[in-house]
Amino acid sequence: MRLLRPVLACVTTADWDEEAEHLLARAANETELQAIIGRYAPDLPVPSADLIALARSSTTPAELRDELHLEFQEFNAVLAALGYSTYSYPDVHEQTFGDFLRAHADALLDRLRVHYAAVADEGGDFSRYTAARSLHDLRPDPDWLSRFMTPPPEAMRGRVREWLRQHGAHDDLERPGILQPVDRLRERNASAADALVARLIPLVEAWCRRQNVEPPTGWRGAVFLESKSYVERSGLGDLVTLSEDQLLDAVERAVGWPDGMPKTADPTRLSLTPKDLAHATKRPQSSGTTNGTATRTITIGDDEVTVGRDQLSAIADMAARSVGESFLVQSGRVRLEAVAGVPRPRTGTSSPKPRIVVAKMNQANEDQRSAIGLVGEVAARAWLQRRYPNVRWTSGYAAVVNGDRDASDALGYDFEVEWRGTTRLYEVKALSEPTAERVEFELGPSEVDAARRHARDRRYRILLITSALAPEDRGVFELPNPFSAQGRDRFKIVSRGLRYQCSPLARG
């Protein structure tokens, strides 16, 4: 009777009144029930006996609604009028709308770029573009929840067009793009930024030495990394071909500019002679061995760089220069195979001592493993910044490379990302090997603690970077928290609860 009430009220509309409610409540058997249904709902899509049988086999009004193909919004209105709980499917809406946005992402980005490129050309404020390009503020309409089980294409298209108009952009999703492809523009601007920084480093050093002044702290760190990162964060490199003056402004904002130094990359305007430049220190790029025993370098692409704590800024710069569009455009989406017979950590054993093991590399020393971890974090940072406007690097590497005193490996994660009113926490694991049927990584004690604390809120995630040292093959996989409901059966504990094994079978 509980399941039949809203169905009958829905199909009979105005004919369902207090008398019908009274008769339904007093039906003594199925014969009387069939007679009541036949009287008040003669136009049912099924015979009254079949309706009763369906009600017997259903557990919720929603199941019975689906069996009878009743209209979702109308049925919800009846449920509310009768004092029942209504139904909504927010996860379905998020997934469906997300699929719609991914299918039209290129068109959406082009419409935004056309509008904001014109704004940038006129010297206007294009800051809204940086947040808009990730589409994170484009959400399903809350009103859809009571109206649709699954939002229809016309409703989603209307939502997107309204959002584009709010940004001042053209709302026609079928209109051909008129700008050059964004990936080509980004690559051109990134290359120009790298070339300019390479010219600036000896100029800044020589000028500061000649003027007997200290360069800003940023120039002692990863200048390539921070300059390229600023260009990415600003979004201007998506809109226009950056001039040298615009790139100089980006470098100044990223790492500072020496007091009194003209903002130029022309040695003549800086009054620098070839003799001044000859004394500029060349940044370390490669080295041989230590005492003829262990190899003390890693190779990123075709470039060899010395490893060691004092070389982290040089490694970060080289890693930043190796991050290209083929890596940044990867979605990171992954399907993990369920792992059968997942063993649980043994009880009664002491936890192993904390270790920094961020990559599995055969016959690699600690400095090499640490360097691979830094390369992975630099790549992960660029990938995150492409998707989120506010990304904070929080690992111990940030403390060394950027001088961030609040950054620490003790936090248990490497990046904080602002996302829809909350903060996502990303732990990066870098492998020098390509993706295999089984990959392994380790979680240290602080990382295990952080993952456990966030097992229920879905904030803690793992970014797996594979082929970290091979830019052309480098991959990124966004993995769930191994302690969460989504990840609990997708990882296999293979070493006292700290080393994990999983199977990233396919990237979206």
C-alpha cells in the first residue's frame, strides 16, 4: 500500500481525493484492491493485478516508478504532496554533466579565449579567464535534481550557454574556432620564456656583481621553474603571443627583479661588457662520478644533471623545461583493476622507520631517487596548475627549492589545491619506469596518517607519474586514496602496510 499510494495519485491526478485514500487504506484483500485501482485508475499502463505484483517485487517507490515509466518530476511532486521523501541523483548529474563538458571542452575554451584575448589585447583585466578555463565553476543546475533523473542534453546546453554569456563570450557551441590551437600557443610561449630566462640568468648575475648588489632570493632558486609556472598561472600565454616585455614582467613577478636594474635582456642597455659576462657562473648541468664509484647524475630526456641536495634547483629547472603539452593535456583519469585477496597489515609488529622512497629505480642511490621524486613533483605541479587556479606546493622539496618555511614532508602530502569550497590534497609518487601491469609505490608514515585521516572525505589523492625522466613517454594517473571506499580494494599491501601495488589499466 505504501508503494501504491504515490503511483495511483500520480496516474489519477485530480481524481485522487480523500475518498480514494480512505478506500485504499481499508482494502481488506487483493480483490478489493484491484476493484479500487480499476475504479480510480482505469488508464494504468498495466492491469491492476500486474500493478500489485510489481508493487510486491519492488522495495522503493522509485523502483515502481521506473517499472511504470512515470514522469520523474511529476512523481516527485506527488511524493512531496503525500509526505514521502523525494528522489534525486546528484552523482548521476555530476557524471552526466561532466561528460557533456568534456565532449565540448575545446569549443568552450575557444569561446572563452576569443573573448578574453580581446580583453587582454586592450590591456583589460582577464583574470576571470584563469579560473574559468578549468570549467570548475560550471556545475549542474541544482533545480535539475527535482526535475530530472538524468539531465537532458538541451538543459545542459542551456546551462553552458548561460555561463558563456556571463563571461561575455559567444554562446554558440557549434561555431568554428577562430584562434590558433591553444596547445601550439602555449608551447610557443613556454619556449620563449625558457629562452628569455636562459639569457637573463648570466645578465642578472653579471649586473649584480658589477653593481655590488645581491640579486633577489628567487634568482638563487629555480628561475626556469617559477617563471614558467607564473606564465601558466596567469593564463595570458593561452590568449596571445607573449612579447619580450610581457615575459620580462612575468619573470619579475615570479622571482623578483634586482633594484635599480633596467628591465631588459639587452646587455648593451645594461652597460655590460663581454668581460663582465665572461665571469658569469654557468649553472651546473652535468657531471661525472663521485670518487669513481657511484653514478651521481640522472638524465632527463637528453640532458644529464648532477644529483644531490645542492643541485635541487638545477634539477627543478631542467624538469620544468621538460614538461610539454603532450603531458599537460593528459586527463589523468584511470580505471584500477580490483585486487583479489587484498591482505591487511599484520598486527603486533612495529612500524618501520620513516623513509623517503618516492620512486622505484633499480640500483639507484638515495640522491638519484630523491631527484626522480623532485622531477615528478615539478611535472605534477605543472599538471595541477593547468587544471586549478590555486595550487600550493607543500612538500619538503618546496622548502628547499622555493624557501617555503611552511612546507614539509611531515604534512603527508605534496600539494594543496583549492577546489569548490574545499581543499584537495595530492601526494605525488614518481617512477622512472613506464606504466606496467603492476606498479609499486611506498607511503611513508606521515603519508599513511594523512591518507587515513581523509579516508572518508575523498580529499586525499595520489598522482602517479610514470616515466618521469622520459618527457616523451611521461604519464600521469590520478589515483584514489588507498584507505577510501573507492580505493580500498584497488591496492594490495605488499610490505608491512607501506608499499602498495595497483593496476592502472587505462587512461581516459
